[in-house]
Amino acid sequence: MQIVTGVLSLFWKLYIGIVFTGFAILLYPFFLTPLSRPQWKKKSFKLFVFWSWMMRILCFYHVKRIEDHPLPEGPYVIVANHSSYLDIFFMHSILPGHPFLFLGKAELLKYPIISTYFKGLNIPVYRKDRSKAGRSFVKAREAVAEGWSIVIFPEGGIPDEDNPRMVPFKAGAFKLAKQLGLPIVPLTFTNNYHLFSDPTDLLGPAHPGISRLYIHPFISKEKVNEMFDKELSQHCFEVINDPILKEHPHLSA
């Protein structure tokens, strides 16, 4: 039975891959102008919102907001746990009201289709090169000055094992929020890991269903400024981790 479930999950991953790639190709001509003219870059955000909704509709994913607290006035820093690529696919349709960019690992640039979109419309972080990492921060500062919010997954990637157990946060998101004087919006996805597991885990779980989302109360820029980096990081970790532990009590052990 487990093998049958795994094979069905593999077919589901292939289907999602086809839908994603199809829209990437279909929408690329519409992204060409924003990609070639920086002053029109924000127009691309609505295309991403449309793409996100199409992924959810055609792949039969509904997002249920267990908590849905109001957002601050932008720009702000969005931090979330990262247990599945669905976290990325869903983000634009979950938060369509204010344009944002992803600040993410440069390793994504090795994937041809993703590279085209990510490098042109988001900010890659070269974690093994300090000079390039510094330039990423400068780009983030410039993006915020232009009115963009920033999305960061502080875990630095999808955990290699025991998903959805969170791993310690990296400091970048919290240093960025403090230095730029931005509020922080914490999000939690509690079951995306089971709706669409890592594609490299060929027979890992994947199926349509309901994604459970928590949009926590935002942390004001005044509160961000009052807290030390480690204190702020730990506070956000505990806020984001709390729903995961409640829904998956075995992870408390």
C-alpha cells in the first residue's frame, strides 16, 4: 500500500511540475517588459498573484487561514517556516495587497526556468561569498526604498529531515528588519510538507488538499528596534513554531 501511495504521489508531483512549467512558459512574454525595464518591475507582482492563484486552482489546493491578523502598512519583512515549495507558490495569492520580493539562496539559480524569474525579479543571496552577500543586502535596502516588502525563510531552506520540525533561524532577516526599521510579519504553514514534499524525495507525500496557514500579529518596528537580534530571532521562532507543535505534538519531544 505504501508503494502505491508513493507512486500516486510521484504522479502528482509530475502533474504540478507540468502546470508550473506550463505557466512559466506561457507568462514569460508578459514578464519580458518588467524584466527589461526596472521602473515597471512592480507590474510583475500582479502576474505572480495570477500565477499563484492558477497553481492553487488547477492543483486543487485551498488555503485555510486558522489565524488571520491584520498586516502593517508596508513595506515590512515577512518571515515564515519553510517545509515545502508550496510555501513559495502560495505566497503571492495569500498576500496580494502589497508587492514583495523574495530574498533567497542563490542555489535556486542553477534551475533554468526558476533562474530566469528569480534573478530578474527577486534577490539571490550568496551565502558562501561575503562580498556578494553584502551586495544582496544593498539590493534589499534599495528594494525597500522603492516600496517593496521582503520575504525571507529564516531557516535557510527546507529541513533535510524530520519535517516539519523547524531548525534554528539564521540572523539575516532580523538584522535587515532592525537596520531598515521595518515591522515583521510572521507566518506559519503547518502541513504544506505533506501536501507536496521535496521533489527529490520521489515517493514522498504529495496530494491535493487544504493548506493550514497562520498569519500572526505583526511585530511593530518600535518593538523590533527594542529587541536584540538574537532575542528577536528567538521570539519569531517561538511564534512561528507554536502552531506546528500544537498540530504535531510529537515534535515537542
